[in-house]
Amino acid sequence: MTDLSSTVPPALPPVLPTVDELATGAIPAQMTAQMKAEMLAEALPYIRKFHGKTIIVKYGGNAMTEERLKHSFARDVILLKLVGMNPVVVHGGGPQIDNALRKVGKQGSFVQGMRITDEETMEVVEWVLGGEVQQDIVMLINHYGGQAVGLTGKDGGLIRARRMAMPDRENPGKFLDIGFVGEIEAINPAVVKALQNDAFIPIISPIGFGDDGQAYNINADVVAGKIAEILKAEKLILMTNIPGVLDKEGNLVTDLTAREIDEMFADGTISGGMLPKISSALDAAKSGVNTVHIIDGRIEHSLLLEVLTEQAFGTMIRSH
């Protein structure tokens, strides 16, 4: 009898690489063609589900500063566009602003997660966000074959803003002067919709403008959340430098409700720079955005892992 054992292909690994394996680099040394095919096949239901849907991505943290992550992010956004989704990128730029401020002899300072923005700081913010950072993102996406267009709040009247009145938590009823920090009065999505319909990828700097033309620095998480609401986005994805929302013991919380978030605000678990991030995420969830996710932008292709795989990734926020 003929021995057929030599003709039987070796068994495939029982499972595809997990998120943890991808994060640590502990994936098989040689990924077979069939494993790659299975990963692509796994993405098919999500490509179908999200085809034609708007996905707002708040892009920030290490993903904006490490070269390897910057390039992979650009390719990931293009891929989402090519398979029929409508990604819109709202970018931050805190480290870049801090570096620019140091060059002019200034030190950045924050109150409740918001940057105190005097006139000189506002000039730096406009130059960094609306120029250097935005153009870097646009050029990378275009370099890899996408069609990105940079916008600020002034373009098409996209973001109308007013000066923020920051409540003083230590003195109820009083407010802190934090300079030219803005809160959003209105979003005009017409220019974003026009770009999406023409196959472009909008890249939005979080700078709003008042009726008098005054520029305002707006927290990028807040801008991303409000644009997600107005565009009735399918997803809002906030990229951070942590795995997601962590509890007091430092463990990842994968699913949060509005009530649980309020409790974490009250006991100080969520504080500092996470305050505007979580608040805007919750507002978006309450206002009709189907799913809101906070993910670790330090993991290469984290955007694709969130959108195109079934594995739980980061923290999902629900309105109830």
C-alpha cells in the first residue's frame, strides 16, 4: 500500500495570531499563505458591514511620532478607503506643539486636560497643527497612493467656535481663563461630505474660528467626537498611548457604560488628559455613533485590527 503521509500537508497552527501576539511581536516566524488568506477572509464580513459607512479616527500619540507607525497608519487609512469605507482623520499634535514652544522659550501648561493657550501659543498651535503636522499626514497618505486633503475649521466654515469658559472645580460658580481655547458652536460638514464623495480622505486640524476670524485651539478628541455625531459615523476610534481605559489596578476595561464612566470620573480613575477624551467619546455614543473605541496606537496596524477583525481590542464605550 502506498504511504500517503508524505503527501499530506503539515497541519496549520490552530489559531491566527492574537492581538497580544501582534503587540509583542510573538507571531510565527513564517506565516503560511493559507494563514494570510484566512485573515483576509475574516475581514470580509466587516468590509461588507462597513462599506459606505463613515469612520472617524482621532490620530495622535506615538502613532504620530514613530516613523514605522506613521507609515503603517497611512497605508491602513488608504486600505479602508479602497475597500469602500469613508475614513475621516482628525489629528492631534501635543508633542509637536510642546517641541515648538520650547524652541521659543515657552513651557506648555494644562488645566483639566486642556492646554492654556495665550496669543503666542495660539500662533504656534496654528503653525504646527495647520501646517507642519497636517502636511506630514497628507503627504504620507498621498505618497502611498491615497488622496488626502488637509482642512482646518476655516475651510468651508467647517468648525465655528467661541472662547471656552472653563469651570473652576475648586471654586464652584467661577471660571478659569485658559486663553484662546475654543468650544464648538457648530460644525458645517458640507466640505467633508464633498471630499468623501470625490474619493478624498479629509485630514482635519482641530482649529476653530470665531465670527471675527479669531482662531481657537480645540481639543482634538472633542473635535473628532462632534464630527462623528454630525456625520452620523458608524465608528469613532480614538488612538492613544495606552491599551484603552484602565481601572485603578491598571487593568484594561474592555466595555464601559455611561454609568460606569461617571463612577470613574467621580473616584478619579479617569483624570487629566483622559477627561476630554472619555467625555467626547461618551457624548458621541449618546448622540448616535454606533460604536466608540479607544485603542492603543502603539500597536502597528491597530486601526485595521479594530475595524476588520473579530477580536476585542481596546475599550468600547456604550451609552447605556
